[in-house]
Amino acid sequence: MKYELIIGSDPGSINIPEGIIHTIDFEIFQKDKGATDRSDQLFNSLKVTGEIKRESKKQTLEILEWSKKTEVNEIYKTVSIKIQTNEDTIRDYFLKEMFCAGYAEKFSIETEKIGSEGIFILEMKQRKGSIPTIKVEAGD
């Protein structure tokens, strides 16, 4: 699998290079997990896990800086994710008004053993009411 992740738009976008991301978890959910009917209160979350290496140190630092922002004009970003095999695009997501809900970095002997300096975990959520703006495409 190959993953492409772009946070924001040019100029100033954060582009995570190929070979860095390990997992992408995309979810649309209702807040009330015990609901017995479909609600209009839908939410979107996105979790990205990847490596901190020489090729991604700059970008992960930019994500860390974004995670500290609190000003409205700095927190919401457009996010684009492409998931591919060698032959095909599986999913191409385009998400508006995403914000950083959490960011973590982990460093250990285990990450060093796999040739990485550390791992990062980025959790994003979409601003309430933005679900209709989600665009998802599948390859041919």
C-alpha cells in the first residue's frame, strides 16, 4: 500500500512523503452509540500513524506546531488522502474543515530496531456540520 497525505493547501501545506504512513483509520459515526435510529448528528474522525525519520522530521514538526494552534483561522485545514496499491487507487478522500484533535510522538528501542527514530499518531476531526462536504472517490 502507498499513502499520500496532504494537510492544508499551497502555500504552506504539509505533505507527508511516501513510505512514512503505516495506517489510516477513517470513520464516520453518530455521537450517541446507543441510538436506535439514524441521527443527523454525524461526525468524522481520521487517525494517521507513521514514522518519524529523516524524510519526515520537518513535516511531523509542522504537524506538532499545528496541534498547538488555537486561533480559528489557523486550526481548520483541508485534508487530502490517497490510498493506493501498485495498480489501483483504493480511496481518494477530500475533507474540509479538519482540525487536530490530538498528536503524539513515541520514541523507543522498538522503533529504533525497525530503522525509525520514532512514530507519530495524528488524530483529526471534522468541524461539526461539515459531513456533507466529504468527497470520496474510488479508482477505476
